[in-house]
Amino acid sequence: MYKLLINSKKELGHINPEIQGHFSEHLGRCIYEGIFVGENSDIPNTNGMRNDVVNALKAMKLPVLRWPGGCFADEYHWKDGIGPKETRKKMINTNWGGVVEDNSFGTHEFMELCKQIGCKTYINGNVGSGTVREMSEWVEYMTFDGVSPMADLRKENGSEASFTVDYFGIGNETWGCGGFMVPEYYANQYRQYQAFVKNYNSDKKIKRIAVGPSDKDYEWTETLLNQCFKGQGSINNNHGFMDGLSLHYYTVPHDWAKKGSATVFTDKEWYLTLSKTLLMDEMITKHSAIMDRYDPEGNIGLMVDEWGTWYDVEEGTNPGFLYQQNTIRDALVAGINLNIFNKHCKRVKMANIAQLVNVLQAVILTEGDIMIKTPTYHVFKMYSCHQDGTLLESSIDTDTIGLEEEYMVPNLTESVSKSKDGKINITLTNLSCTDSYEVESNLLEDTVKSVRASIVGGDMSDHNTFEKPEVVREEEFTDFTVNGNKILIKMPKSSVVHLEVEI
């Protein structure tokens, strides 16, 4: 039996809802067909946004959405995506599939989407092929309420009131597709560009996010903070030039040339994938240690704004569209990472899984007018219990499991929070694809009054299809008993479990 100890009197930090954020890019069928079908579509929509997708995202409590990229952001010129749709410029999407981008989904459409969902907005600016003026005018266009050329242009295009931009990214992957820059060069670019991301409304401060490292590039983090934070002041705040630093890490089972199938894999590949996703904890810990030296007060958020699984595309689909299926393995990846982000909530202030619909580790897949929810969707909906909660001190006994020494993983992970109504939310993952485990949860000084629980689980390659859309779903979980301050839980193999505890 494995013991889970929970101290509800020891509060460790606030869990930002944005930790469960998402990412949408002009890539494959994420935006077009997946989210936006246009006002004249036969698919039920509101102002062009699919009603079924929007309703599902609202039910999942999606807190923040990043757009327009990704690599696409650094070839995106925002003025091409405003005004009458019939006059908008067309372009070739050189990063993703070489298809024609007609710019029918632009700034106004993104803001409409976020309004319908009820989520915060994260805009990614163009540093790679754009200019300071272009970025500055975009911010003015979106957020200025007064009289100016850009504000007037927005009003001409149908939006009298300004938009709210909650987060603004100064470029994307400038170490790669965003310009192949060295950190010293990007640091100077960042200092210049961020100066023109103006806060026109003091009540709606834009949080500026710098391009941070890829994976284990600790030198990038060190250099950027040294150049853009240490000892620097700013008219916008009193803690340097940035509010957030991004981190990108994808779980790729094999290598970039041959990543592996999303649905056909062995036990060894199961543990290989989970062992690689667990590296997220090491990376956050080490990047956070660097950030702690420059920013001991924790003013800069670590924003993991691209993460998730990346497999070979489904057979017969455009390789540039990155369309992949989603199994119980991905549900475990989601649960493991969300537990990690919770545990690091003092530094991790936002995370955005890639991507929202029809791309990589999507929460939703669409085919024509049909929509299905993936196992990852159900885990995100389950974990919404942690949003805006307080992380509690907790620890769990574990064993190391796996098939080969280099691919060993702990058999269990967990995180625990207290919601504003005083309920304790426990989320557990069982990483074994063969074995169930008994876990005794001990709430120390508290007495358990009642427990409600749910589970997402199954065989390791179980997934939903358009023919069978509910093979995997969140279901009621009853395999537990309560005795005083203890809950005995029987965790099935390859499962994610949530317990809501009233004390």
C-alpha cells in the first residue's frame, strides 16, 4: 500500500487558472474547420465559431488561449487579417503544409472566439519578420480607446470599444524558426520591442512574455535574465523588462525523424514516453533555480507555453498539418504534467498545451460537422477543480517501474489543492500500464465528511474515434473507502483519478 500524506494547514502557493491554458495556431485544421467555419457554414456557428467546439471549451473551463502561433506568428502581419474578408491578403503558410492562408481569421475573430469561450487572451507578436512599428501599432489597434490612427481603424472595422490583451509574447522561438538568434542578440531585440508594448489602459495591464529556452538550454535563460532583468528598471513596472519567460518542451518518444505512432505502441514505448514527459519537472526546477537568483521575489512567471506529445502524423494526412490521435497514454501525459505545474505554481504562472483542435495533443478532433473529445480533454476538464486553488503540502510513496533501466518512472504522481469553498481536490495518476495499486490518503488532522470521485482510464492505447466517440471519458469512480481522516483508493492501471473531499 502506498501512503499519500496531505497537510491542509500548509499552503504552498496559488494555482493560476492559466496553468491549464491552450495554444491555437494557423496550422493544419486547428483554426479553419476546427474552430472557425465562417458565418455561412452549414455547421452550427455563432459569428463563424463552431458552437459545438466553443461549448466544449467552455465546459472544460479553458482559462487562456495563445494565438496566432507558434512559428506562424513570425511570418504573420496583422494588418492582413483585418477589414472586409474579401479584401484580405492571401499568403502561403510556409511553415505548415504550404497551403494558402486567406486571413479570414484575424484579430477581431480571435477576440470574438475568446469572448465566446470566456477566456483570457495571449497574443504572440512578430519579431522574426516584423518591425517595432508593426508590433506597436498592433497593440495600439487592439487596446487604445482614444483618438489615434490605429484606434480609428479598429472602429472602422466594427469594434468601437478596445479589446483586452492579457498577455503579449515578444516573438516566438527566436532561437529557432523565429530567427535563429543567439541569446545576446534576442535580449537586445526584446529590450527594444517590449518598450513599445504600451499599457494604454492602466486597469488592463498587458503582461509581456520574453522568448525563453527550449528544453534544457539553461544558458539561454541565464543570458536573457542577465541582460533583461538584473538591475534594470522600467517605467511599466518595478521589476525589470518582463512579466514572463516562456519554456518549450515536447514529449517525443523516439526522435524528430521518426517519432512513433500515436496509437500503435508497445509497453516499452509507453514507459519511454512517460519517462520523457517527466523530464518537465527537472527542466522547470533548473530554469526556476536560475530565475530565483535574479528574481527571488518571483515576479517573473515561467510560462510553459508549448508542451505536449508529438508523434508521427496519422496515415494519409498532410505531414505539415501535424494531425495525430490521442490515447490513454496522452491522458497520462496530461495528468502528469498538470500535477507538475501545480507543484511548481510559485514559479509556473501559465502553461499552454499544443494544440487546441486537430493538431498534436489536441483536446478536440473534428471531421466535418462531427466533433469528439479526446482523453486529454477529459483530463483537463477533471483538473479544472485546481483552477484558482491553493496548493497544499502533500507527498506520496512510490516505486520505480518500467521495462528498461533508462526508461523507469515512478508508479504514481499526485497534486493536492484547496478550492475557495474549502474542498480538498486530489489528483492522482497511475503510470503502470499493467498494475493497479492501493493508495491510502491521510489528511492528517482533518476528518473526511464526504468524497466524490471520477476517473479517466482504460487500456493504454484506448482512444475515441468518430465512429466510437466515448470509448474514453470521465466516469464516476467509487472504488474507495473512507475511515476517519483516511481514504483507501484502489487505483486501476493507466488511470487518472480525481477526488473531491469535504472536510
